[in-house]
Amino acid sequence: MGFPMKVSYRGFEIDAYRERSLGGEVLLYWSIFRESDQYECDSGFTYDSSPVKTYVGYLKQRVDAEMEELDPWQELESQGKRIPTSRLLAHFMLLMNKHGIDSEQAAEFLIEHKGRRKFHRLAVFAKRLKRALTLR
């Protein structure tokens, strides 16, 4: 059914292969595991007819996108935990650098929105800032 691919990418093991299902259809099965502790980040199957190598490229993009999130793979959320403040601040700094915002502009933005109840958590603030920056 084609050649299976298993690659290591940014600390994750990406596995993809094509196989006939019990229903007789040829499907592409895939999984993403964190190598440090074998946490299953995501897995599934698709009817996509793309070559396995191409789909592995899509999965690499998925890893990149998840690593930019505050809670990659919604791991903390699924455990009912809050995102650590240190991670929130690190994410905020990455957003600032990525969009060329200097610390003075960021401080002005924070001061301007300081009293607003909807910014009571930095996570909400970071998400709104990210959205505002992408609309620029």
C-alpha cells in the first residue's frame, strides 16, 4: 500500500502509512507522539489521497502550529489545569518579537487595557493580542 514513514521532527515522532481498512477502503493512518515521554498528541486517519510523504509535511506544519500555541495539544486543558504564568509571559514575548512590537508599544497596550475586566487573565489578553496583530 505504499511505504510507511516515521520521522523525528522538533522532538516529536510523526508516523504515517497507508493501509486497507476492515471496510476495504485504503486509508492513510497517522500519529504524532512526543518523544520525551511518548505522550500521544494526536492520531487519526484520512481518506486523503496525497502521498504519505506529502501528508507527513502537513503533520510537520501541524506540529509547528501547535508549538506556537499557549497550550500545545490542549494537554493542560484536558487535565483541568491552568496555563502557567511563565508560559503565558513567554508566549507574550514571542508574539511581541514576531510582530516587531517594542516593549514601549506593548506597555502602552497593557496600560490601555489594564482596567478592562475581559483582560483579567493574560491568556485571554495574549489571544486577543494575537488576533489583533494578525489583522494588522
